[in-house]
Amino acid sequence: MADPLLFNPRTYDPAHFDPETRRLLRATVDWFEDRGKRKLIEDYRSRAWLADFLTFSAKEGLFATFLTPASAAAGQEDKRWDTARIAALNEIFGFYGLDYWYAWQVTVLGLGPVWQSDNADARSRAAKLLSAGEVFAFGLSEKAHGADIYSTDMLLEPDSDGAGGFRASGSKYYIGNGNTAGLVSVFGRRTDVEGPDGYVFFAADSRHPAYHLVKNVVDSSKYVSEFRLDDYPVGPEDVLHTGRAAFDAALNTVNVGKFNLCTASIGICEHAMYEAVTHAHNRILYGRPVTAFPHVRRELTDAYVRLVGMKLFSDRAVDYFRSAGPDDRRYLLFNPMTKMKVTTEGEKVVDLMWDVVAAKGFEKDTYFAQAAVEIRGLPKLEGTVHVNLALILKFMRNHLLDPAGYAPVPTRLDAADDAFLFRQGPARGLGSVRFHDWRTAYDAYAGVPNVGRFREQADALCAFVTTAAPDEEQSRDLDLLLAVGQLFALVVHGQLILEQARLTGLEEDVLDELFAVLVRDFSAHAVELHGKDSATVEQQQWALGAVRRPVVDDARSARVWERVEALSGAYEMAP
């Protein structure tokens, strides 16, 4: 019997979506299954370009249907920007191979500045390119500066005729789909205007003679390009944003697009888990199945509940994205949480399973071998763990100590266009974002032993913020602050997990086992804070005082193990 908490292609039926969405999601699964595991792995190993996949997508109208907002859909009802179904497709792509997800992901990013633009010509051009099956690219990063957009060296020289055009020269680095994109959203700055007013986002075509493809900077099917523009003509019809609006478009695009990292990570972990449990349960060692050993059961159970937690958090975060508006910007916290916390949980899940499958995880005929590599990339794409933790910290005081009143956000699986994501407005004011009371979610499960134990730690963190928070000098010590950020991230992680558990009726055994893991994680980060060079005596004492032991229940753990054990043989990709 399939586990209802995990994606399984054999039983997948996204009945909660509209008919066309269901058709496209199921058609995507069927395309991969028909292709088969051997071909999928061989394409990965040979770094083959994704031409067949993009042909399938174009034929089915997959990207065009999912990535055209209603405002650009010319009345075609199935086209909309719907974060719930986008998340479902991310999971499928991750399940079969991150190379496929990457071509889709950088198309999402490339479209971000276009759909935020008031340039009707550019929006119409993008919609037509999508309908024709083209992919897109996001030209932000540079070799010398990374994603430091304050320092861009893509320079736009105004045309002398005064008609509003430019000539662009400069290079971009680490740009996915840069080899074939029909439209590349490129960030640069004018040579005749100083400061933020000089920023420009413009549309370029990778097929133009003044666009020079330098190379693929990675050894992969993902075409992560370096390209150079030499005196590239930028007409008024190509200009997407100017001045501060260009800067905001860059950050707001990341808000929209980088959310996709979490569900790709989930897909990778799910496929790897089927392989790992099936292998371990059927391998006999010293006369017993590998899964008979207590440490193996613990590692696989921990991996399973961590994965369930990833899914619960991400599914609930979708609701906040879809319900966001000018007066509700809570998604700005949950977005870096998905980029950082969910993806690093994915690394832990794979590592736990790898400790069990050991050498099997290197074998060339397994999905696991690529999962072990690809899971590393997701926490590091467009913002490292450290960058996202620093961002998360901006919300800590308001979230923990100063809740505001909000109507409950419902589950958002409705067929609606998430129009606000392309009119987010200025990318500032994070410190003023308010949140609903996080305690409500914890109070609802106060009777679950390890939720109660973790709540003690969360309350202790509130006391830390009010009585032992880093002083002005410590606030410049990012190493210390990041340890605090990890503690805060756990509280937010647990909150959305509990909200989604309530909405979906999650079994309390699974929830209790998951929070036992979170209690251990909080304790580990508290010990790390204790050991920081600049931690004060008061902070050190607080840290050791926040350490807790999870509530142990052998019968509960055995029941959760039965769920994990049942994954053996539950899915094997067609050869």
C-alpha cells in the first residue's frame, strides 16, 4: 500500500487540481516513466542536453500553461500563475532528475522581471515565446561579483539619437539556459546615471549576433552559462525596468522563483528513499536484513519524519504565498525558510539514508548516486545558507514577541492566479513585517509529548531575545548570529508543520517522532551557541539551560518504523 504522505508515481492522482492541471501533471509523470530509469541515468551521466524533454514540454504546452499569468493569457482559462500546481511540478521534476527541474526553474526566474514589467510589448513577446515552447534565463549573476547587484559591470551606453535605446556590453556568469533562451532578462546599469537610478533590466535574445555564449561552467546537462554582450542593441521595447524598480524586480523575482528549491529537494529525497529502504530491507547481513539493526531503523525513521516535515512546511508555505498582499507579507519569512531550512533538511535526509546504503549509493545504475550529488546544490543556489539565515533573523523579534491579528489562512489549492507575486512593490521594510501568534499552532498539539518538549525550547528562545540577545558589538559577529538564526528557524519550521498537520489530520505518532528530532536539533544548535567565541557567560548559561532530551516512546517509534518498512518495494522506476 502506498504511503499517502509521499509522492508515488504508481498511485499519483492529483485530484485536488482542475482537469487540465491533472492532465499535465500526470502526462509529465508518464513521460518520465515511459522514458525509463536506464535512459534517465544515462542522460545524466553523459550530460546530454534536455532536447527531448523540452520537445515534450512544448508539445503539451506545459511551461506555457503553468508559467503564463492570467494577465498575459489572452483569456485562456487554463493559463495562470498558480503556486500550488507549480510546487507539485517542482516535486515531480526533482523526483526524476534535477537537470529537468533546473531548465524549468531558470525559466521561472527569467520570466519574473517580465511579468513584473509594464512593458506590454515585452510581456506579449514572452507569452508568445512560452506558447512556442521556448525557455528563459535570468541574467543577474556575474563572475566577479556573484549576485551582488550593487556592483554590476553590465554597462548600458545610451544611444546618441535620444530615442531611449542603449548599447549593452558586459558579461554574465552562472546563467541557466543561457545557451538557448528565447528571452534573457538581463540586469545592468547605465553609464550616464549614478546610483540606483541607473539600474536597468532589459530583455535580450541568446540568438542575436551580439550575444556571445562563452561556455557551460558546470560539467552537467544543466547549461549554466557564461555569456557576453558586445554592443548589444537594447531598444525601448526591450527595457523591462529602470532605476529602483529594476533593483526591486531582481529581489522580488528571487522571492517568487527561489521558493521552488524546497519542493525540488522533496522530490529528490522521495525517490532516494524508495531506493534506500528497498535496498536495505532486502540486503542480508550476518543472517539478518539490514533493517533489523537498531541504528539503521533509527536513521531511516529520522530520514522519513524529516522528509514528512519538509513536505508539511512547504505545503503550508504555499498557502501564505497565495494569500499574500500589501498588508500580509509573511511569505517574506517563509520564502528564505524554504530556501534554507527545507533544503538543508534534504541534505540531512540523504545523508541519513547514505549511512545505511553505504557503497550502494555510489553505483551507476541507481538514482541515489545522482541524488547524493544534486541535493547539495539546492541550499547553495542564489543565496547560501548563511545569506538566508541572515535574512531570516530580520524577522525574529516581531515573529516571536510581537504578534498581530490575522484571519486564519486556509489551504489554497484553488485554481486562482497569484497576481500579487508580480506586484510585490519595493523590496524593503522587512523589519516591519508582522506575523500571527506562533504559539497558537503549538497550543493545538500541547498534548503531544515532544511538541510540548519543543515548546519549552521555543519559549526559552523568547526569553533569550528579551534578556540575553546579542549586544551591538555581537551584532557584528555573523558567526554568533547564525547560530541564533538556526534556533529561530526551528521554531518557524515547527510552527508551519503543526499548522499543516492540523489541516491534514497527520497521525500524531508521526508528528511526535518528528518533534523528537526537532528537540535534538534545537539542543545541538544551543550547544553550538554555547561554544561560540564571543558568547557571554549569560548566553552560555542560557544555551545549556535550553538543552532538552526528547520524550522516548519505544511503541510509538515502532509504529512509525512500520510505515518506513512498508516503503520497501513500494516503488521502483520502470527500467
